[in-house]
Amino acid sequence: MSQAAMKGGDVPRYTAGERANHWTVAILFILLTASGLAFFHPSFYFLAWLLGGGPWARILHPFLGVLMFLFFLFMMIRYWDENKIQPYDREWGKRLADVINNRDHNLPEIGKYNLGQKQLFWVQVVTMFLLLISGIVLWRPYFAGFFPIWVVRLGAVVHAVAAFVLILGIIVHVYAAFWVKGSLRAMTRGTVSHAWARHHHPLWYRKVTGGAK
Ligand code: HEM
């Protein structure tokens, strides 16, 4: 690792571009969740104010959805390889009791992401594609007219189920970001401490530091 990258004794994890990309997706996700829930049930209708009330929420929601998908595509391509599940991840997953109780010596060394993060990544990939495809099928007045009504109805169910799964996934993602102390700064400042990297992602730590202990 270069001296510049190690400035301040920290380990770089995300560039400024990656962080801007991530937070753009996160903000769009919040706006889409709020407006989507407003369409889903009257008890959530008040959330439409975030996009300027009901009519504006209805107009903007599909466009913001396409934008979120496009920004997510960059993340998907960038993190694809690092999220491939390896044999050591499966082994790590079998020893969750050791993970929770901090018994690191019992755990196999893992790379940049752990099994839970990787599984969540693939949930994000699948649900993003489902949301895009079903969203286009549902999109009146531009596209819905091209499909038979049963396809549009099926699209509505797929859209709601995919959104539900993604929202649950992101709740877990945000909880984990706060729960694992020292993770949040990876996406705010862009760096993590040596201790954090060594403790949570030893294989990745050795790769980026060129074998440092
Ligand atoms: C809204 C609040 C959110 C918070 C507080 C948050 C926090 C974080 C943090 C701290 C990391 C770094 C984890 C690490 O490097 O180990 C991260 C990574 C990541 N986040 Fe988020 N995030 C949020 C929303 C989202 C949303 C809405 C998405 C996508 C739908 C998303 C997708 C990702 C992805 C793909 C990564 C890369 C790690 C991986 O591949 O698992 N995040 N996030």
C-alpha cells in the first residue's frame, strides 16, 4: 500500500467516488421507500410529502427508481468479484457462535466482506433487477399499455414482494453498519482502523497491506 494511502495510520476501504455512489443510492432508496409505502397503504400516505405530495410522488417515483438502478449498477459491477461466496465463507457461516462471542482464533480468515454481507449483496442484486423489470411493466402511461393486464397485475405483486425483501435487507444492512463498531466510518471517511481490518477481514487486510501483521 502506498504511503499516501496509509496517511493517518488508517486503511483505505472506499474512494470518494464509491462513497458518493453509495450515498446517492441510499438517499434514492429512502425516497423510493417512502413514496412506495405511500402508494401501498393509506396509513403511509403522509410519507408522500417527501416528494412533494401524492401527484408528484406518483410522477417522480418511477424516474427515481430507474436512477437508483443505474447508480446501483456501478456498485454491482465494482463489488461483484469480492462478493463471490468462497469455501472459507461457508466455514465462517457455520461458526456464528464464535463470531458473536469474538472467538476469532476459531474462525477462518475472510476477505473484504463476510458471508452475511455477501448474501445481502446478492439479495440486493436480484431485488433491484426484479424492481426494475416489474416497475417498467407497471409504468403508466408509458409502458403498461404494451402488456396484457394479467402481466401488469403480476408485475404489481412482484414489485411489492421485491420491495418488501429489499427493505428488510436494508434494515439489516443499516443495523449491521451501526452494530459492528468502526464500520460506518468506512462509508463516511473512507477508511477503517488497522485493528478493525485485522479483526473483521484478515485476508483482505493482508492483501491491502502487502502481508503486514
Ligand atoms: C440508508 C442507510 C445506509 C447505511 C447507514 C449504509 C452503510 C454502509 C456501510 C457502513 C458500508 C460499508 C460496509 C463495509 O465495508 O464492511 C456499506 C456498504 C455497502 N452498502 Fe450500504 N448503507 C445504507 C444504505 C444502502 C442501500 C440503500 C444500498 C443498496 C440498495 C446499500 C448497498 C451497499 C453495498 C452494495 C455496500 C458494499 C458492501 C457489500 O458489497 O456488501 N447501502 N453500507
